[in-house]
Amino acid sequence: MTGGQPIKLGILVSGNGSNLQAIIDAIEAGGLDARIACVVSSTPGAFALTRASRHNIPVVIHENRGFTNRREYDAALVKILRDHGVELVILAGYMRILSEVMVTAFPNAIMNIHPALLPAFPGLHAQKQALDYGVRFSGCTVHFVDCGTDTGPIILQSVVPVEQDDTEESLSARIQKEEHRTYPEAVRLFCEGRIRLEGRHVRILP
Ligand code: GAR
């Protein structure tokens, strides 16, 4: 919180890690008073791991091999995060659904970014869902994670237009640009102690 030690982040990834990079950049530019305690990847070859290593951030590869179910896998994940002193968990392109083991271990302290304006188009291929539906606007949503799929309290949303000739790739690129601005901003609000949860409503304190 403000004036104290930087909040320790644990960032979970599965792929490219451009949102991880946006958070690293915000911290290094002095715009975000947080420290990335560890990056945990569900995939060994994720480029996000290379990004983390370039910035000397500890990385852990946590595959699902050897675990019989999601709860067991998540219990081991909780241990990894606790061993690193993590206070806020950031899902950044993490392509696994969390069980209640993770959700209850970090109550109101897990954030996710989703490439659509929730509650529209939850789940996989959100940009394609938006194009197929024919919406004029889409965007991204940062929300707290609960036990549902993309159903938790909404922290911030950013809107982008959908153009007539958009492809999944062009819309995704436009949304990602907003993600890279919106996610560090949401993390900053948390780190400054400016997020208050009232039921499923998020109040941003001045
Ligand atoms: C992001 O666009 C994020 O919104 C999406 O995965 C991408 C990861 O990109 N997440 C989901 O679809 C989760 N349901 P990145 O690895 O470059 O940050």
C-alpha cells in the first residue's frame, strides 16, 4: 500500500506475455509501486518466460503433468505463490480455469484480463465471438476472479470500435493495445489501496 513496501505480485502466464511486459514496463518506468515476486507459467515454452528472465524475475514452470485434478494442481500453485510471498495474483493470458482452491487462498486478490466487454463474450475466442455477433464496440475487462468463468467483479473496462473489415487478428491487436494500458492501471489502483469491493461492485477511491 502507499508509503509501505511494494505489493508483491505473482503473475500467471501461458503464452506470449505482452500483458506481463506492460506491467514490467510500468514498474520500471516508476508508474507502478509493485514488485513481481515470480512469474508462473503453465507452459514450458511460453515466450512470457523469456520476457521475465530478461528482467531477472524468478520464473516457475508449473505443468499439469503428475496431478490428478485441478484442485491438486492449484494446491501446489498456492504453495509456489505463498513461498514467494505473493499478495496479488495477476492472470496474464493464463489459459487455465482456477478451482476454488486458488480462489479461496487469495480472496479478492486475483485479477484477470479478458479481451471483451464482460459480461458479453466470456470464455475462449472472445474476439471471434464479438465479430460473429456483429457488435460495433468491444474492448477489454479487468476483473477480480471468482469461481465462475469471467464472472467476477469488474474493476476497469476499455472500449474499442469494431471496424467493418476487422479480422480476428486486427480486432485482437486493437484490444491488446488497450489491455496494455488498462491492466497496469488496475494493478496500480490495487497497490494504492484504492479499490473497495461492495458486493460485486468495485468502488474506486479518489
Ligand atoms: C490477452 O489478450 C488476454 O486478454 C487473453 O489472452 C491474451 C494474452 O496475451 N486472455 C484471455 O483470453 C483469458 N480468457 P499476452 O500473453 O500477450 O498477455
